Amino acid sequence: MQIQHLPSQTALTAAAARAAHVIVDQPPHIFSDHLAPVLLGERAEEFISYHRAHGGHPVLSAARAQVTCRSRYTEGRLAEAAATRGITQYVILGAGLDSFAYRAAQPTQAAQPTQATGVRVFEVDHPATQEWKRERLAGAGIPVPDGTAFVPADFERDDVIAGLRTAGFDPAKPALVSWLGVTMYLTQPAISQTIGELSTFAPGTELITDYMLPAGLRDQDGQSYVDQVAPFAAERGEPWLSCLAPDEMSELLRSHGFGRIELTSQRDSISPHLWARSDPLHPIRLSMLAHATIPG
């Protein structure tokens, strides 16, 4: 009997929001992920249909804005780092159903105005999520590109740094590390521990992560999103454990030796013209992006 490997619900819903954006929302599109439906496999229609039927619902439109903005911002910074600073390693912590490595191997399908090339990708996530992803890729006839490594890890038990080195990561060379859609599910000590581990990477390494804002810093739409989504996340076994104010995130990064800290709101994470829209998509105060560098 074949064992069914299931990814996290978060990985599925994030991929569905990326896939639905170009179907439900009007141009200009913030981010185009044509492989998201492929990675959802037989569950693609199930998840995307919610957006088709209820695309204007504040929770669904907020989810699409959240995942597309952070993906565009991160891949844009990666392209810049590769082109101007020679970054050749990209670590995706909690990779889920991220499709960057496979889109990057198909330059004509690039989601960004610029495309990072010559970058080795290290996808770090739970083994069950990775197994689902690899099965979906194989079923669609999409090869894993040379230079892409899967690093299976249980973040609560495994030594992620050791796993990266085993997969060929060079700790003597700088990297760009993305850590998106994860911190809210961790305790603050666990967040601090991971940032501390990342601070041992080579000087010039950049970290991009997102974090949920606490109640007093959310706007009405952001608070409504939390009120509706957080209880559901807890029921499915993925409770939100941490929300951070910008000064708390800055201090956390600074305490581990990171510098050049930039904190960016959803509104400011993409070009203003992308918010000139005729659909329900709009920026809300729910989470922020932090971009920091290890000095060298």
C-alpha cells in the first residue's frame, strides 16, 4: 500500500493563493506562479475554486495579496543580490510548495522583471511536504534542476545548518535566506534560535523574513483577517504563536549581529503602480517584511 505524504495546510493554501492571483485578480498582476497549480496536484481545483467562487472575500483577497507581495519582493531582492553582489546560494526555509527553482529553469516563464541566474537553491522543509512536492513534480514531468537540493528538516528537532552543509551548502560563501510564512507558527525563543543560527553564515549573507504584527498595530482589515483565520489555523494544528512589533524584530536581528535592517510594509513592498487596481486586492496592515544583512 502506497503511503500518502501530505504537505502542511499552510503550504497548500499559500500555493493556492499564488495560483489564484492570475485567475481571479485583474492586471497588473503582482506575481505570476504558473507552477503553483502543478504542485497542488489533484487538489488544485479544490483549493483554487474557493478563490474563483469568493474572490472578493476579504480573507481570500488578503491571502493573495500577502503571498504575492512577499514572493515578488523576495525574488526581486534575490535577482539584485545575484546581479550586483555575486550571491550564488539561495536558502528557502520552510520552502513548502515554492516553485522558484523550477520557474528559474524556464526563463521565458519568469515571474519577475529580472531573473536570478546561476544560483544554487536549497529547499528546507519537513520531509512529508518535500515528498508531496517531488511526487507532483515527477508526475508533471518537471525535472529537479541541477543545483537544487532538498534539505529535509524538522525545525523543532533537526540541525538545519548541518543538513545544509550535507546538501552542499558552502558556509564560507554568502547566501540569501528567505524565511516566509513561518515565524507566526513559532515561539519567540524558537525564532531567536533560528536567527542566531543564521548569523553564523558568511558575511554578506542576507535574510528576508516576514512577521505578523500584534493587535495594536494592525488596521481594521488586518484585525478582521486574524479574527477569522487564526482560530481555523489553531483547529488544524497550526496555531499562531508569535506576533512582533517592528522595533522587536529590529532588536532581535540586531542582537544576533545583523545590520542594514529594513522593515517594509505590504504597501511599500511593491511598486505603487501595482496597487492601482480595479479589483478588491489592496494592502493591509497585517504583517511586515524584514530584510537584514550580516556585516562584513
